[in-house]
Amino acid sequence: MSDLDTLDLLKPLFDYQLALVANSGLTEDSFKKAQESARDNFENIVGAMRPWEGRTKEERLDSDIDQYKKDWQEIFGWDLDDEDQAAEYWEKRKKAETHYEQESERAIQEEAERAKRFTDAQERVKQRRSLTSKR
């Protein structure tokens, strides 16, 4: 039933968007305003068809934020609103990024050195062959 509601919900929006695109007389500003209006209308339709998700866009956004915070708590084990934990998290993240960057740079340098040694070895082989062929 939810999928049928979604189809019923999206059909008028799709038709409206087609009508907008078909109107070549719209300026860029009026096109953007029409898009915003269509988006607002769509949000209102969602609220009317799915009141359990929230009647207004703000209610649905608050619900989504609450769910995100609950998911965060479950996954990471600490409350997203805890400023001390958040500061510690960002500190660890910055350290990890710095470490990753340093490791990446080190790996790139090692690869460049390997390539240089290989090139130098190839050059020495060519020189030896050249000396051998002259004898």
C-alpha cells in the first residue's frame, strides 16, 4: 500500500515538472521559483498522504534528525549532543586523517624511490652491455 501511495504521490509532481519544462517562456528566476513551489507542494502532499511521518516538512525533518541521533547512539555508543564526546571524536578523526596523509605520502615516496632504483639499474645494464659489445 505504501508503494501505491508513493506512486500516487509522485505522479502529480512528475506531471507538474513536465509542464514546467515544456514552458520555454520561463526565465531562469521564474523557473527556479516554480521548482521551489513544486517542491513545497510535494512536501505538503507527502504530509497529507503520510501523516505518520509528520504533517509539515519541519516535522518530518525533526523526525529524521531524531532518528539519525538514535542511529548514531546505537552505532557509536555516545550521544551526538555530548560536546565532550564530539570534541574527542573530531580530535581522533583529525589524527587519523593526518596519519593517513603521512602514510600515503610515505608510500608515494617509497614507490618513487623504487622506480628510480629500477631506472638506474636499467641504465647500468645498458652501460654494461654497451661496454661488452665494444670489446
